[in-house]
Amino acid sequence: MNIPFLQKLTGPVLHRVVGVGAATAERTAAEQVLHRVLAGLPELLAAAVVRIADGQVLASYTTARELNPDKVAAFNAEVVKQQRQALAALQQTDEALEDILITLRTQFHLLRVLADGRRVLYVAVDCRDTNLGIAREVLRTCEA
């Protein structure tokens, strides 16, 4: 049972894809995307599918309470919106934003705009045990 008050006390559900909100086709599609990502990257640390317009999490997954993708969802959506504005300022009208890579000392954080252009897939992996090329390919093909 998902009780928001208790989740604030205990943190996110670990090692399970969790849909957020009412069971809609959009949420179900988001959960399916995360299951495909997990099949290709079983060692991932965290993942979420986020609606870009409002930063709303549709589904998420994490392996550690301290790495809660729900907390960074709106920020990640804003990064995508700002990068789109930057491309527009550069008059890159023939280009479309595909993905963004954020590198940390021990982690890669990838943001992949999904095919509909309205959602972003956020994935965090440990860079010591994940091949970046493979991770990007898994994200690219997860909607198939």
C-alpha cells in the first residue's frame, strides 16, 4: 500500500518499479519503459520517467534510499526545458534534443527525451561498472 505520509518517513520503495498517481495509460507506459531499462541495465542505481511540462514523476525505481529520483524529477525536467531554450536561441531548428549526460566522480546521470517529446527518462548508474555506450543504447531503445 502506498501511503504518502509513511513514504516520507521511510523513503522511496527500493528495488521495485513504482507508478505514481492514478493508473493511467501514461503511467503504465512509463512503468513499461522502466522495466525495459532494468532488463538492459540491471545494475542501475535509480531511474524515473518524468513529464517535462510539470516535472511530475510517472514511475520510478531506486536501489538506495539516499538516491531518490522523485526528489530530482522536477529539476531534471527543468534542465531539459532550459536546454531546449538554448537550442532555440542558437537557432538550431533542424536539431532535436535527444539526451543529456551529467558526469559525477562515481556516477553517470543520463536524461533521455522519449519519442513523444513530452517525457524524459532519467537514469543514474555507477560509472565504475556501467559502459556508457551500452547505457545510452539501452535508453535509446527502451521504448520499442
